[in-house]
Amino acid sequence: MFKDLIKKNRSYRRFYQEISVKRETLEELVGLARFSPSARNVQPLKYILSCDPEKNALIFPCLAWAGYLKDWAGPEEGERPSAYIVILGDTELSKFFAWDLGIAAQSILLGATEKGLGGCMIASINKDNLRKALNVPVRFEILLVIALGKPKETVVIEPVGPDGDIKYWNDSEGVHHVPKRSLSELTIG
């Protein structure tokens, strides 16, 4: 059921790095984004695909992981993503990417979840370093990086507590807890 797919699609930040993701899989995921709606049907998003360990090693240091986990610098070697999709905006086609970006990223992550993979949208990017590392032409704005792989962590959705704190956290067993507001808190009228 679609609801189960959405609930299973979490932000995973630790992976079985040794389990590779094929380029064909990345192409299939971008294919889902291609079929997704695009504002005015301009289709300004472009994608850099990486499933090569050397290329992945260029991308990883350009990313910041899990802002709420202050004492965690990101996944250790062996738990890093097996693949990345870097989403770019073609400024020669449009200057507005927000709607397309969210739809495309969600389509990619739902497709990855359906394939037994997990991912994480990362917007905290050292864009200058990533641009240099991947030789991204200036006409393309770096918008988002999606980290992908076979998840190596358990993510639990739980209600926001009485203190209202929405910050995710890891327990002593490495389980990642994600508080979610109730439906009644989200609906007005």
C-alpha cells in the first residue's frame, strides 16, 4: 500500500557501503523524476549520477550530515552511501526550481524505497567544493544531493512529546528516532 511505502521512506544516514547500487538503478530513479510533474513543464532539473567509489569519495566531504546530531560528523567509512544523485537546476531554462525539486526528490526516494534502498536528501552542501570536484558548469545551480544505499539503521517514527521537541535523535543502540506531529496538530478547521 502507498501509505506503507511513504512510512518506510525515511531519511537514512548509515548504509551498507559494500552493497553497491548499479547505474541502471540510478537511471531508473531519475526516470521516475522525469515523469513527475514540472512547473510549466519546463523540466529544468538535471542530474549527476554517482555509484563509483572514487566519485563518491569526491562528493562525501562536500556534505554536512544531520544538523540535530551535533556530536556526529556523518557516517564512518563502511557506512557511507553507495551512490548519490546530485540534482542541479539549469538556469538557462528557469530560475525557479523549488516545486520541481521537491517533487523529483520525493519521486526518487519513493522509488528507492520500493527497491529496498534508502536515502537522505542533503541540502547542506559546500557547493563551491562540489562544483570543483565534479566540474559542474556554472549554468547549473547545485540544489540537492540524495545519498542512497542499503540502509544500515533502524528509523522509528514516534509522536512529538509533551515538550513539543521535534528534533530527531539516536538512542544508545543506534536507533534513529523521528518525532512527528499528530494529524490534529497539522489540520486547521
